[in-house]
Amino acid sequence: MTINTAETLDDAHLLARVRNNFQESMLTIRDSAEALTPLVTAGAAIMIRALLADRKILACGNGGSAADAQHFSAELLNRFERERPGLPGIALTTDTSTLTSIANDYNFDDVFSKQVRALGQPGDVLLGITSSGNSRNVIRAVEAAHERDMACIVLNGRDGGEIVNVLRPEDVNICVAAPSTARIQEVHGLVIHCLCDLIDYQLLGQG
């Protein structure tokens, strides 16, 4: 297939689609801000208490949400916007040998829950990320976290999905009520940055 790059880049319809994506993203963020701000603050408070108690944060998700889990753990282990010692965060999405062995020997639904049961300790926090709320392996991770006496924070989307049925009152469900997975993930990225910012602010003070 031959593509005329010059004509494609100048195509007014393509330019309009890009502008529309920006506008939709801004609208979704604007519409989510009021509802999500207190939930993000509550989630950050749980994480901060855990970190101050020398506990850790485990994160998981699938696809783009797996990338978000890794993004969050990288901001903890390395740094966010300010210099500080690394903080204990583990993305449960990165060890391909563990993931594939669990999926092969048991079930893909168990790839995170078995890790939570092995690594999680009372007082730790699970950050589960699912844009639909219906990711079975994230749901099972939440159930495993409860077994280990861990708090759960969920980055969720749409109507909340099945995961809301396993959350406890003390858990935090940060749900982006939007129909588009792309828009939900864009808000999730902003929420992750807000969590990191609040963690740094509380641990390091104004900066």
C-alpha cells in the first residue's frame, strides 16, 4: 500500500480528529475532576501511611493498565519530580517467567493474585488498575490482598464493573465514568501523577 505522506499530513479531516481527541481528553478530565479529587486524596493518604510504616505498594493491570502500573512503581522506586530516596513499589506485571508460569500451570486469572499472596504483607497496599472494572486477574488480586490484610486502591472506569462487588468500605475506588478506554487511561495517568505528587508533598513538604 502506498501512502502519500504530504497529502495525509495536510488532510483537514485528520487534523480535526487530532483536535477532537485533545478536546475529548480535556472534557473528560474536567468532568472527572470534581468527583475524583477527594478519592485521589484518600488513596494517597492510604499510600502515605503505608510508606511511613515501612510497607510497600504492589501495582497491577493489563495492557495499557500494566504500563500504568509500571509507570507508578518507577516513579516510586526512582523519583517523581523531586530528589528523594526510592520508595518501595513493585509492579506485578514485569516478571515474564512468573506471569507465564502461573498462566500456564494454573490460569491467567491468577497471575497477580498468586504474587500478592506471596509478596503482600499486612499493611501493604494494592493498586489495581482496570479501565473496565471487569479484569478477572485484577479482581482476584483484590481478593488476595484482602486475605493478606492489605488496603486496596483501584483505578477504574465506566460504571465500575464487577470489581466494585469485592471492594470493602475502606478501599478506594477511583472510577472514571467515561465510555472511551483511551480517555479513561488518560485520566488514570493524571491520577497516578497526582498520587505521586501528594506522596512527595507529604513526605518532603512544600517544594
